[in-house]
Amino acid sequence: MKNLKALILLFSANTISGFSQGVSMIAIPWYFTDTLEAPALFGTIYFCITCVSLIWGMYVGTLVDKYNRRNLFLGENVFGAVTFLSMASYGLINGAIPTPLVTICFAATFFVYNVHYPTLYAFSQEIIERKHYGKISTWLEVQGQVTSMTAGALAALLMTGVQAGETSLLGFSFYVPFTIEAWSLPKIFLMDGITYTISFILISMIRYEPTVIRTKESGNVLTQLKQGIRFLQKNPLIFVFGNASYFIFVTVMVTNYFVLPNHIKVVLGGDGNAYALGEMFYGMGALGAGFSIRYIFKKTSTVLGNIILTILGASILIIMGSTTNLPIFFVLLFFLAVSNSGSRIMRVIYMLEHVPNQVIGRTQSVFQVINVLLRMFFIGLFSLVFFTERTYLDFYILGACAFVAAVILLIYYRRLVDIEIVE
């Protein structure tokens, strides 16, 4: 495989920075839900950050297609390191981090996330041969989910701590021979800042020879963005697939970072440990999908695989709204992760095979903006007191909408399989 050393460094850096993102995206929502007991406030903050990311998401695509993608990775890690190390220093000196600064850290993680994945997929497409797209998509998913699962386990330990002696989890009792004190947010943020720094060092070591050649484009941001939109206008089926196949990811983003903390605490009676443990179950399901999904669907098209997995995710969401049993809920999270991760692998393979590297960043930006608009709608809706007190309805609504996305893919199935790209 060409550029193998560069790919190994990229994966290593992606694992380390993803670890930081994973811990932060679990610890901060739970901080608002449990410590501050203000899930509605977090919903408002999440909604506002999502609004800002709407504009940011459009701009990111032009950056990905215009500039050196390695340099974009360096920039995002510098930004993450400076933000978290600064906030950690403030908290360690003053004993705590004020809510506005915690919000800044969540926003920083969110914006880095929005840059990270479009750059990651575009850069991977640029440095590997076409025949390896399926393999790389699977590796990226496995690596990402191992990171998320590990981050979930660590977040559980750091947020709640562990006391030596008899303890119970999900109805099982066992003996813990050691004690781990719960970490404060400043310590967690310090760890995150250090991991961003390590990731920066690894990225700076990458050297590669492109497998595809990008031509230099002139014009301002708006002009370049229009070129990406023009590609989708010439290839409307890519637009249909890109959005419909992305919807299960919308449900997961809204569920995991907004609905889940409040649902686990209010409806299922769980604590911070249960929330982080749920993320671990999710990570295990995603990891299982990463290892097996290409083999399960090796005799079917990526489009059909996406349809089946979206229907699975929709069904799981509706069942999740119907159960009040915490262990069963964790099992459902496992299968929701199988649906989302498997669907994402199928989607990434399809997009890498059909979207030219020259415009893939801007194309992804269009899908991301629509994705953000959908998230804004659902977050705004579920932030209403009526829904914060009836979180089971959130799962029913998201599940029904996911079924609609699957039907759209089914309607266009044959045309999506036989598509001919116009550049």
C-alpha cells in the first residue's frame, strides 16, 4: 500500500485526538445534566453551537479542498491544545471552571470535530489507492470506535471514581481491590490538552506522495463553494444518497449528546457511571460493525447495505423509547451503534468511489450543513419542556424519520447502484 507510513501516523494521531474528543463529549454533557441539573440549559447551548456550526460547516469544505490537509490537521490540534490547556490552567489555579468556559470547551470540541472528519476522509482518499477505499473505511471506523469505547470507559472512571470494596453494576456484585478518586473537569481538560499536543507532534511527522492530483482553483470562498454545489446539481443522485444515508447519524448525534443524559437519569434512574457505560456499549457495537459489516454485506451493494442498516436503526430507536430497563437499553445501544457505524462504512465507501477528491470537501460540507439543520430542528424541538419530561417521545420521532430516510433510499435504489458520475 502506498504511503503506508503516513497512514500509520495519521491513524495514530487520529486515535489520540479522538480520545480527547470522546472524553470531553461525555464529561461535559453529564456535567450539565448531573452537576448543574440543567439539561434544558445544555439543550440551549447545544442548539446555539449547532447554529454557529451551520456557517462554519460551509466554510470547512472549501478549506479541505483548497489547502494542504496535513496542515489542517496541525491547525485543529493546535486549536484544541491551546483551548483545553488554557481552561485547565484556569481551573487548576482557581479551583473550578465557570460554566461559560466549560461551554467554550464543548464548542471547541464540536468545531474541531466538524473539521476533523471531512479532512480525515479527504486526506485518506488523497494518499491511498482506490482499491483500498473499502479497507481504509473499515479501519477508520474500527479505530474510531475503539477510541470511543476506551474514552467511555475512562470517562466513567474519571467522572465518578471507584471505591475499593464491594460494588454492583447492572445487578451484579463484585469486589474492587483499588480506589480511584473522581477527577475534576480541570484535570480532565488538562489530559485532553496534552493528547491534542501529542497528536500535533505525530501529524507533523507525516510525509506522503499524493495518489490523486488536485488542481489549484481560483476565486473566493463563495465561488469555490458554488463549484461543489454545481457538482451535486450535475449529480442529483449523489445529493439524495448523501443526505438519506446520513440521517441515522443525525439520530445518533441528537440521542447520544442531548437526549441520552437526561433519559438515563430521569427515566432509567442511572448515574454518570451508567451514562458512560452506555457509551461503552455503544462503542462495542460500533466496533463489532467495523470488524464485520463489510463481510456481512460483501455480496450486496453499499446502497442496499445502507438501506438495511437504516431500517435496523429506526427499529432500535422505537424500541429504546419503549423500555425502562437499563440493561436492555444498553443492549439496544449496542445495536444502534451497529446500525450507525455499519451505515457510515457503507456511505463512506460509496462517496469515496463516486465523488472526485477535487470537490469531496465541499460536497461533504453541503451534506454537513443539511445534517446540522436537521439536528438544530430536533434539538430545538426536544429542548421544549414537554419533551424533556417525556424523552421516550424523542426516540419515537427519530425512529419514524429514520424509516422515511430508508424508504427514500429504497425508491432510488436501482438508479443509485447504476449511477454514472458527471464531473
